[in-house]
Amino acid sequence: MTIPHKTLRVGVDVGGTNTDAVILDLTPGTPTPVLASFKSPTTPDVTSGIQKAISGCLEKSSSDKSRIEAISIGTTSFVNSLIERDATKLEKVGVIRLCGPHSRLCPPFVSFPYELRRVLEGPVWMVEGGLQVDGREISSVDINEIRGIAAELKQQGIKTVAVSGVYSPIDHDIKQEEQVRDTLQQEIPGIKVTLSKEVANIGLLERENATILNASLLAFAKIAVSGFRQSLKSLELDIPLFLTSNDGTLMTCDQAEHFPIKTFSSGPTNSMRGANFLAGLASGGARKETALVIDVGGTTTEVGVLLPTGFPRQAGARHELCGVPLNFSMPHVHSIGLGGGSRVRVDNSGKVTVGPDSVGYRIDQSIAFGGDTLTTTDIVVADGRAKGIGNANLVKNISSDTIAAASARMKTMIELALESMKTSTQDVPVYLVGGGAILVPDSLQGVSKVHRFPYYDAANAVGAACAQVSGVIDTFEDTSTTPLSEVRKKVEQRAIDKAVDLGADRAKTTIVESEIIPIAYTTGRARFYVKAAGPWTGAPVTHIQSQNTASAIANKDTKELANVDAIPPTNIRTSPLPESDPPVTAQTILDYRPTITKQGEWMLSEIDAEWIATGCYILGCGGGGSPYSKALALREIIRAGGSIKIIDFSKLEDDGMVIWGGGIGSPEVSQERLVNEEYNEAVSELMKFLRMDKCAALAALEIGGGNGMINMITGASVYLDIPILDGDFMGRAYPTGWQTTPNVYDLSGRGEMLLPSSLASGDGTVTFMTKARSDKDVDAVERAACVEMGTHAGAAQRPLTKPQCEQAMIKNTVSQAWRLGRAVALANKQSNVGNIGKVLVEALGGSQCAKVLFNGKVTNVNRRIYKGHTIGEIVIQALKADEEEDEDPENPKEKFEGTMTIPFKNENLMCQHEVNGVTKITAGVPDLISVIDSQTGEALGTPDYKYGLRVMVIGVTAAPQWTDTPRGIEIGGLGAFGYDDIPYEPIGVYEKPVSVIDEYGSV
């Protein structure tokens, strides 16, 4: 008897409407690898739909079942459970965060919306453990502490736990998270534990969120995967079954049961991987080119970037799902409201609009199918571009003007989406997939060729069938003694070895992603993110996870395992959580009034904190770091009954002393070591050192970025209970500590207005600096000490008297940040983001002091780390007439020409506007230059800059503390950044921000 060679692979895509299946023959040299495709309606139980689709494929191709090597399934079952908030499929999750004394002000679940938090939030603990950026332990795991937590988990009946440790993705040797898992499994046999290092990458809050979501789905995943297995059993197929992951690679059923979150974005990934496979068939081999993939469905069009590796470009480090910030690997996809069922409308003036609403899968409502709703499908049928679809006679009365206008609008929508995803100005090919691809014309601006490959409508299933095996390494490495290139090679080899261990063919496994990410303010260490992938060998795919309950703790020096008491969680509540977050509408914002007491104190609310955070990032001028975690910490304080008071400078006592300062260190490190009490400690220790009995107020070192809010945490009633002055000492963000207004008025040159200062690590180390040779040495020495403290510390500066503050403080900048945040929130709720430039200029005080300097799209970004700072430049190209969105004729936007180049050193430095070969400097520091995302009105930090973003540039005249004296220009002007030959020319006339307290406290 001849045993048939197993070369067939079945791919299945379980969509919301249909389940597609394909059979591929992967025998090398096969002229027709795609043997058949079949579409079947998705069934409520999913499994019967899968059986019908596979059976249909087998029958259509007359394939011998015994030749099938494996089946791969792409599914949205798990992510849909979260989107639907289905409590029958989700479990409550206990969370253990290993952080030592750090990262405690943003506890687990802090960034979840209430409606999901109510379903998922179990008991929470923040305990000993965690690593520094250089791999040292913050503190060791206390096994008895974990045993006490296990006792409480037993009492509460919690069956699943998420474990997240600070910098756990680089913990290869100590294995703190594994120690916790092993201890829990010893204490509670059968408990389900998810480790954050196995789920996502650097970024504690987002990684922990992903771990929680994954843990909540473990019970349902077991049931769902059992159903998938049953589908094969019913078809009498005894072969390996895989699910496809977010990055287009294979997961065993066992892996899918442990990590259901890794399937969330398998749909768009499979679409792009399938497009790559079909493109290779059409050209006789792998094309190895960058291409844009357009997947057109019934309601939306999704555009992704296919890299020469054949894998999709991954999304930025952070994204959201169900309102929860996450950072696990998923493809970068841009969606627009254009599909085969999108409605087409013609108003009384003859203007034609397309979407975003759609008839969806009810395509029978379209005129071409006998319905009465004009859709995009009707337009292409009437235009003769969709032979064999619908009934052309039913659409013959659609006017040629409507056809032309609707077709032009669809073409523009697609071109705008493509342009936002391109990585250069070079024309690129487009691969079309999806049943709605008939909407896409054969010629598009910026596109070298539009490809329609055979089986394009089943590309998702094709992508599932040809999925590969991958290995990912995300780590921090020492680069002080070894060249970066050599370290990169070693990390890449580790990724290849990992893929091979998981079942990839070593001979065909290649590196598909390799990125080096420097750490600002540090030298000798860098983050490496590497992914290797290769075809499956057919050998069993292993699951790398230590399940030996003795492995991680065998060599651990533990205390005697005596009886322990249950340890209560930190999130005990006396009342249940609200059912949902309060809805915010445009009217809500218009009606909102901040709370001002009779004593003239502004008592911050949650909404105030949110708006101030938005404004602080705008005033950061590209730097300062995101204030997001600070806003979350303030929100938790307010929700727990704490209070934060903002006061005007006029309320400061005549003999009052003001301590000012903020966080110091690398923004990259603050992604892992979240805000805690480092700055609280720095302030308290400075007061003790100076024998100060009382501090009248706190003030921000800089209003730009996270430091604009950190003093509010320290001054909260639950900590030092000190009011915060409505003002700061930069009016923006600058990269160095000597670029402050108190230093402007210190003519000694030795930083005497900055010293003495205190620096606190947050875990027991405090240093004081009392004297320096120069003001620049203050910053240099403190940054060096900060690196030893884990590259993240709190820094409090010399207390200032009221007269000194009167001279140096830039007043009402907290109010200014609040107004900017309110303006952005209102513009979004009123669908007025198209006029965000005018909205922000008005919020900043009007056109005399602020201006829209440019509007366009990013066409080039260069950046590098130099002496601990991110330096580079961004180039913005003015939009062409056909690239502009429709605008309100009663409120026209200012038009721009040419390009604008903005060099930056952590913060934006100046604007160089070039038109017809003539360059003019339109703004420069100390004036503020902020780059705004035109689609949202939110600020972009320099790390956020990327090709294709639609942006506008806002300029704001600097406060007189920077511009009235030669020393102010010397410290804060372009000369301080090496541009000695460019004189300062103000954008306009400075306008002092209006005090929120004055405006709302007078009524």
C-alpha cells in the first residue's frame, strides 16, 4: 500500500458573516497551489460552519483527506467576547504586580472602562519584585507573601490570575514571574496563571492590561478550542490543528488555550499574508516588495502595509481595544467607512457623499439587487466595472454626474487612506483582497500598479493556510563593550533558535523584524526587538512555558514555608463600581464648570485632570513625555475621595516658600516604572534637609508633558496636602534642567537658583546637591545620579520666595493647559476637528499670540540619540488640492504651500518654511512649536512622528521671562541648541493665559 505524501494545507477564516475555507497544495513546484475555495455562512456555534466550509472545499477539489497535513483557523471568537462584554465567557481576574516600592499610583485596572472593569476586576496586589532597566532586581520575590495571596485567592474562589513584573520581558535569569506562578500552582492546584512576559512587550501598564484580558478568556478559550477540535473529529481528520496569531504565524491549540489574546488581530494579518501568497503565485515566486493591501468588505475598507518579508507592518507600541490601552503585537491597519454596502447620497444642490453608514451584509437592499438604497455597489455596476454582479438594468437610471461624482469621491477616500499608510513618497503596488474590491479603480495616485489576483476574495483563508512559525525576542542588552551590530546578530540568532524550537525549518527561517531602540539619557544599553519566522516542518510544535512547579523556585533561598495568613488585596471597596463611565457629549462639556471654592481654590475633578493632560502634551512642544499615567494617578486619587487644590499666584502668602521640580529620567523607563512617590519623597526630604516646617505651595518645573501634573499628585490631600500654583518655570518643555526661568534671573552662572536640590529614587536612596561649578553641571550631575537610580527619579529644586516667583513664574499655565484640553474634547464631540487649528489658536488667546504655521502631511522623519537626547528633524509637505478633506465653505482653512522642516532635540526647535526654493524661519525657540494630529487634535511627541501623518503646526509666542533679557534668549533661544546665527523673531505678542479661577470663581 502506498502512503500518500501529505502536502495539502487547509486554511479557514471564521468571519462575522461568512466562514471561508481554502485548500492549498504546498508541494514545491506545483503550478496551481490553490485547489479550491468555499464560502459558508458563519454559524452561532462556529464549529458547524467550519465543518461545512471544509467539507465544501474537499468536495469541490475532490481532494484526498489523507493528504491533508494540517488545518489552520483564523477566528474572531475571542475578541468578540470582549467587544460584547459577554460575562458568560469572561472570568474575574486576580492580579499580582511585582514592583517593590515603585509603580503603585497607577494600579491594575486603572485604565479599564467601568463597564469592562465590573466584569473582569478581581483582587489586586502590588508586592515585592520587579527589575530595573539594567536587569538588577528592585527587590526579590517574597515566596511567603505570594503564599499569603494564594490563601486569599482560595477564600475568594478566584480561578485565574495575571502576574506582571516591572521589566519582566528582560528577566531571563531570575524568572520572578515564573516563581510566582510556580508558588501559586503549588498552593492552588489547577489555578490558571498568565505571565505578562509571555503576552506582550515593554510598557508595564499596557502589557499588564493585555495579560488581564488574556487571563479572563482562558476558560472560554478551552471550550472554543475544544469545539474546533470537534470540527476535525466530525470530519474524521486526525491531523494537527492550528490557530493563526496576530503576527501571521501558527499557534497550536494548546498555545491558543493559553494565549487567546494572540488571535485578536488574526483576520487582517491573514488577509495580508494571503495577499502576499497570491502575489507570489502570480509572479512565479516571492515578490519581496513593499506593497499596500486593500481589504474591502461590506462596511469598511482596511489598508495595511505588506513588507518585503511577506509579513504586515506592525502597529505602534500602543493601541486600544474596548477602551483598554494595550501593546501586544498586531498589524498596523487603517480603516475607513467605505465598503460594498456604503450608502451614496445626493443632496438638493447635487453634492454627492459616500458613507460612512452602510447596508452591510444586506446587499439585497442595493438597487442593483432589487432594493431601493443607492450604494457604492450600484455605482460600480452602473459604471460597467462589475460584470456579473447584480442587475445592470436596475441601475441604468443613475445619472452620469452621480456616477462620476461618487466614483471620484471613492477614489479620493481610498487614495487618502493609502497615503496615510505609505512609508515614503515613492509609488508602491497595491494588492486588492475582499469581496468589495470591485470599488477600487485600476489607477490610483501614488500607486505603481493595482493587482487583482485570483482567489482575492478568499485571501484571509489563504493567509491562514500558509501561516509560518515565529520566534520573538524583546530584550535590553549591554552595548557598552560590544558594537551594536554584533549584539544585534546575537539577538537575531536567539530569535531564529526560538522559532526552530517551536517547529520552524531552520534552513528557511529568516529575520522578519529587527529593531534597535536607544534609551534616552543613558549610554551603554539598548532595547532590541527581533522576530524570526519560517515554514513549519511538520514536526510537533512545542509550547515554551515552564510548567515544572519546582523549576523557578528550586534554587530560591526562601523563608521556611510555615503557615501564612491570607493577605487582603489592595482594591477592597465598600461600594460597587459604577456600571459605566458617565457619557460625555458636547453639551456636557459646554455645561461643565470647574469647582472653585469661596477661598479661591480650584478643586480638580476627573474631567479637569483629563483636559489638563491633553493640554500639557500640547505645551510639551514634542517633548516632556506623555502625561497619561499622571492623569490616571490623579483620577484614582479623586475617585478615592482625595482632593487636589490649584491656587492663583495672588493667593500665595507674602512669606510663603514654593518648592518646584518634577520627574527626571528617561521616558522609555517611565513606561515600565510607572509614577509612584519618588517626587513626593524628594520634596519631603528637601524640606527636612532645609528644616522647613511649611511649604506654602508646589509648582511645576515645566508645564509641558508629564511634569506639568506630577506636583498635583504630591500636593494631593492623601500625600503632602499642599496647594499647586497655577504656573510653571518653563511655560513649555525644555530638554535640560538649566533651561528654566529662575536660572534666567540667576546671573551667577552657577545654578544658585536651582540649588540645593534633592534627588529621590523611590526605593530608599536620596541625594542632595548643594553647589556646582556651572548651571549646566547641575543637570549633568543629577542625570548621572538618576541613571544609577534606575534612570527614573524625583527631583525637587531650591524653594523660591514670593518675589522670586513673581519675577520668574510663567503664570496661569495650568489654566492654559485646561483650556487646550477642553477645546480638543469639544472639537471632537462637535465633529469640528477639521477646524482644530482655529479652535486651538482661540484657546491660546487669539491670533495676536498664536498662529497655525503650517498644515500638511509628514513626508520624512530622521532621529537618533546623541548624548542622551533624541535629535532629528521632521519634514511636512503641504497638501495638494485633491488631498484636502471636504471643508465648510463658511469656515475655510488657510492654505499652505511648499514644505516645513522642524529640527528637534527632544522638543521642537524651529520651523523652516520653504516655498519655490526660498526658505524662511517662521518660528524658533523660546516660542512654542507644537505638532498636532489633524485627525484628533491631540499633540504628537517627537517619538510619535511618522510618515503619512496629517498634522498641523501651531506656534505660540513665548512668555516675557524668556524674551525680555539677553540671558533669557541665551538660555532658551536657538543659540542654546547650536543655531547661533539665527536671531529670535517673535511669532506675535505674548498673551497671558486667563485664570480658570478668575473666570469661574467670580460667579
